[in-house]
Amino acid sequence: MAELPDKILLKCVFCMSKKFETPEGYEPQNGELIRCANCGRMNDVSSLVAVAHDESRDIATGFVADEVEKMLKKAFK
């Protein structure tokens, strides 16, 4: 894992698409429903944010584990 991503996009819980039918610049609030541009199903923004939060935690944990492993290898050469 080279670098951490700048942002994590929300993904449809049904088809995993990252495209939603929202106006340009619109930021939906927790509890709102937004329609997936791919499958057309409605997604609860709160659920999408929770999934994105879990994904970001997993990415950060993996990054830290990789960095610690590199440091340990370097320290015990």
C-alpha cells in the first residue's frame, strides 16, 4: 500500500456503483435517500456513510500494518 487515498466515495449497497443521481455540488444529509445512477435503487445516506467509514478504517489499519512491518524489517536487518 503506497499512499492513503484523499477521499473515499460512497458506494451503492446493492450494486457497489459510485454514481448517484444528485445535483451537481449537492451534499445529502444523514437520513436522506439517494438513488443509485446504475441500478436505480434508493440508498440511505447514513448506511452509505457507515460503510465508507468502515472501509476507511480498514484502509488505514492496513497502511499502518504495512508501515510497521517495513520498520521492523529495517530494524532487524
